[in-house]
Amino acid sequence: MKAIITLPNYDDATSYFYCYAEELVKFAEDNGIPISQFKRPRLRRNNVETSIIKRQPQLLLFNAHGDEQTIYGDKIGTETEYLIREGQNHQLLQGKLTYARACSAAASLGRASTQEGGCFIGYNQPFSFWIDTSRSTTPLKDKIAQLFLQPSNELALALLRGKSARESADIFNNLSKKNILQLFGKKDEPGALASAMLLWNNMMAQEVIGNQEMKFF
């Protein structure tokens, strides 16, 4: 029962992911779940590939930028290195339970990586969130970002607790709906309805591909 988590931290989006992902690491460690963390300088493709091959983790948690065929890792110089790319090493995800908090990776990569088993939870469009720029140095105190990122964290926590992929995705949807209703109650506040629409878009973009009943343990 092993897990892997990636923690890039080189721009606003990844710094928020980093802070929220630390909650997942703490939960795993507090509950005796072996979890391999990949952050700078270890967040390199060869290290992640080697760990997946040698350790055979059942659960992969990616926090990353992404596109339809790619999950990215760290920024090396001016280039962002890919960790998983369709047609290059996507077979590493076969048979695994994967959650990619990354833009668009479910559109093509998620399907390619589950053709021979496993489950991929991700987004077929950008996973978007807004931030309060006055809180950019303290992401966990940013109430705007929390509307978007806490549901995604609860999804990952549900997986770590042994919930199925479908159950975990439903938790994300239910919390997102709760936040949307909360925003509708504040519809006269600037940005409330726009935030509600963005949450709805994230919900609509989410996909559970492959074995929806798959569990970490």
C-alpha cells in the first residue's frame, strides 16, 4: 500500500498546489501510509519513473501543470520538464489509481493510461481557480482559492482513506456544489457568480476513466 505525490513549486498555481498537497502528505504520514514525495530537487522525470517501476505504488497523486497528453513536473531553467507523457511513458500509469490535479490531462492521457487497467481521475479541460493576490504568500489563508482547492484536496484524502475512485470524485462534486450554492447566496458581491461558474466548469471537466470502483486499499 504505497503512494507517490508530486509537489512542484515555481509559480502561483504550483505554490498553491504545494501548500495544499502538504495536507495530503501529513495525512498519509499520520496514518502510516508510505508516501514518496517528489519536490525540488528530486522532482525530475527519471526519479519519478524509477520510483514507480521499483516501488510499484498503488496510488499516484500528481499536482502539476498539464495538457491533453502531459503531466508536468518541475521547471528546469526556462523549460518545464514532463513527468508523464502519452506515447513516451504513459504505460507507467497502467493498473494504477491516479489523480491528476492538472489541466486537461484526462482528455487524452487519461484514456491512454487506462487501456490495460487502472483508473485515472482528472480534468478534460483546464482545472482553474482564482486567488486573492493579497494572500499569495499564505495560500492556506486565501478564502477565494479555498473554494476551488479544498474540494480537490478532499477528493485526494478520500482516496487515501480507501474510498473508491467514484466515491472520491463524488465528494469533490458535492463540495463544489455546496460552494456554488454558498456563492449564489452572495451573488451581489463582486466576483461571486464568476467564481460559481468557474467551480461549475471544474466539475464538468472532471472525469473518472477506467475502473471507477478501484480503491487504494
